[in-house]
Amino acid sequence: MTKRMATLISLIALISIGLAAALLAKPNNKVEPTPSTSPSVKLQNFGKLSKFYSQQLKWTKCGDGFECTRLEVPLDYLNPKSESIFLQVVRHQAPPGMSRGSLVVNPGGPGGSGIDYALAVDYIMTPLLRDNFDVVGFDPRGVGKSNPIKCLSDKQLDTLLSLDPAPDNAAEIARMQKLSKSLGQGCLTRSPKILKYMDTVSAAKDIDILRQALGDEKLNWFGKSYGTFLGATYADLFPKRVGRMMLDGAIDPKLSLKTLALDQAVAFEMALRRFVVDCAAEAECPLSKNSDTALAQISGMFKALDRKPAKLDGGRIFTEGLAFTGVLGNLYDKQYGWPELRSALLTALEGDYTSLAASADRYISRDTDGHYTDNGNEAIYAVSCLDRPDRTSLAQTISYAQAWSKKAPVFGAPLAWSNLGCTYWPVKGTGRPKAISAKGSQKILVLGTKYDPATPYAWAQALNDQLANSELLTYIGDGHTAYFQGSDCIDNYVDQYFLIGRARTDVTCSDGP
């Protein structure tokens, strides 16, 4: 499964990296912690979990308008007394007297840092929301700074992510198979404790402990991409504790790994076609005005790099796999990613891959020193392989790659191969795809973008149909997710929902203000 994080999230991570370091450093002993607001919530009898639900958070000032703390949760919910882990949490409070409670945010992934996301509060939501809610971000278990899973060294990740995304001969297939196995074995060797407990159900249970510790009777949730699956899972487990819940860029929870990958391949193919049409209208577009010819130019670049990888300044080898990642990553975001892709292709088609390499590196969180700044490339497999138990054999993968290439010539084969890591995953899946109804919840708001490449619009429709009490807000636009992507119509609707609970039926917003 490909890494489902928009290019915007990578930019956010770069913006917040300095502040994140301050937040996660040892607290300044001269700063007195401020008490949690949790005494305002009546403590229930939570049985074996009472230790966790009764904890009082100690907040420490740790940045420009931010506070940080850590939350204790059980490693294993079936045996909560065995061992605890700690999740890192950050909060940006609303102005005095303005807060309507907490708004917990998650950017997706799986593997996206909720801390980085909350630190970039000015870039993820309108002033109206951040002035009316205490914005809270946390790194889920195994992610970021919360007992992070680690599987491979930076050099090993370089090798894995440079692989041909669609191996087409015996040697390339054998290499893909070997490195896919090494990924799972690396996780088992380096992070054996957290590896079995990174499933979404456990993460959702962590969120309820966080809700209680924050002092909120109900959870207000701001989830995008994988954050919609995490939020919907929470709603299914704790429907009576759902407050205002936005699920933007929704995932259909009843789909298998295979179907998710195929649907994404078709959606990315559509997005690439829309990109080349958009590019043709620009003065400095390096692609043919004929869409089929333009797609052939991009495919030709991939094939040329497959035959002979390029050498970048400094000696780094630039492969077909990295070029593929650079193209795919920029398709997430029309406003910034599409112009960046157009500019990168302008030089790449002439043999200079510097800009396209920078796009790929931003998407996979690799800095200029060759260091990976987060563990999202590993966490996405750890979560996904636990959540969905279906496994495709090598022979099936080869067959799917051939068949899917007919439906999605550019993305079909790579997306078929992307699940091979789960084929050799050393831990059995503990979840199962199923419809989610969350019966008894308050109104949940589902957002779907018509031409979303990573979470196809049909997934939002499916989740809305499954939920017992929800409304679908449709964005006729491009890119991944809808809120705070340039549509005043979408933003105003979502803000009203969070502030007054308003959620009308069958609302559609078009691209632009």
C-alpha cells in the first residue's frame, strides 16, 4: 500500500521541525506544569483500565503557544497490567474564555505525525476553528515519537525505496521479494515489542483514554485520509462518546488490501490524466497537448530510468522507483504539487532529475543528508498489515500486476506490487475488513473529493452509506482531501458543523472559492 500522506503534510513537517524538537526535548524544570482539565469529566468505572482513565496530564509550555505532555496507555489491551507505553501529545489552546473543548487532529498515513500536524495549526484549519477549540495532536502508538517502530537503516530504506516499482524480469522480481522480506524481518528484529500492537483498534482505544485525560465528555475529531479510518473505528467502538467528527478523504473500512490498492491505482491514473490536461493549458508545459502522447512521455521517462538509472550531483543514483515516487507524490496536491511536477518534468525530460528527486525525497521524508526524518515508510506497513489479513502470493501479485496494467497503465503494476511487504509480514493480521455503522453516534461528517487520487470518492460514498448517522459533503475538485484546500464553500460548511453541529444533506461544493 502506498504512503497516503499529501505533499502538504511533508511541507508542514518541514515547517515545524524546529518546534517539534523543542516540544519533545526534556521539559524545562523552571516551567511549572499546568493542571489538566480532566477533573471536569466524571470518572466512570473503567475496570482494568481505570489506572489509565484516571491519569492527570501534566502540561509543560514547550513552544510558541504550545504545551506538551505524554499519555500512558497499555501496550496490550487484552492484558493491560502487563506493560505501559507513552504517547507524545501537544496542544494549542484557544484564547482565554473561547474554548469549546478539544479538537483532536490526525493527518493520516498510517504513520503520519499528529504532533507535526498540530504544530502547523495555522496551515491546516481556519482561524475560526483554532480560536474556538484547543487543537490537540498526538503521535499514535509506534509512530513518530510514541514508541516508534524502526525496521531499516537509512541506507536500507534508500535501497528499498529505490526499487523498480514494477519489476519486469526474474532478477528484479527476486530483488523485490528479498527486500520485501527484509522489511518485515527488520521490524521484528529491531522493534519486536510494539510490532504486534500497532493495529488501528488499539490506537482508537488510546484515543478514548486521551479524550478522558483531556477532560472532554465527547471526542471532537479532525481526521484526514487514514485518520478517517482511525476516527470511524473509534466511533464504532465508542459511539456514545462521539462529539463532532470530520472524516475527510474517507477510506472504505470494508475493503481488503488488494481492493484498496486496485482502487488507488485507477484513481491515481485518473489524476495523472487530469494533470496532463491541466499542464497543456500552461505556457511552460513540457508535455504534449495530446493526453495519450503526454502519458507516453512520462512512461518513457520511467522506462529510460529502468534501463539506465541516472546519477545526480554528489553521486546518488536516481532510479525509476524514485521518479515514480516523485510523480505520485505531487499528484496529491493540485495547488502546489501540480506546478511542482510540471516544473520538475520540464528538466527531467531533458535528463536533469534534480527537481524530481527533491519531490520524491519530500514525499518519503528524506532530508538532504540522506536521513529519514520520520518512520512513516515503515509504520504504514506495520499498521496496514495488522489491520487487513489478506495476503497475495508472489504468483498472484505477478498476475494482478499484469491485469491491473490494463486498467491503469502507469499505476496498476506498481500498486499491485506495493502489497508484497504484507505478504511476508512476520506478524499475522489481527483486524478484518468490515462495514462500520457506529450506531448511536452523533452526526458524523464525511468529506469526499471527486478526483481524489489517494482516497477515491467512491470510498467516501461507501463510508457514508455504512454509518448510521452521517452526512456526505462532496468537493468537485482535484487533490487529496477537501477541507482547507482553497474552497470557501467546503471550509464554511465544515466550520459551521464544528461550531453549531449543522450538517445538511447532499451538499456539493465546486473547485475554488
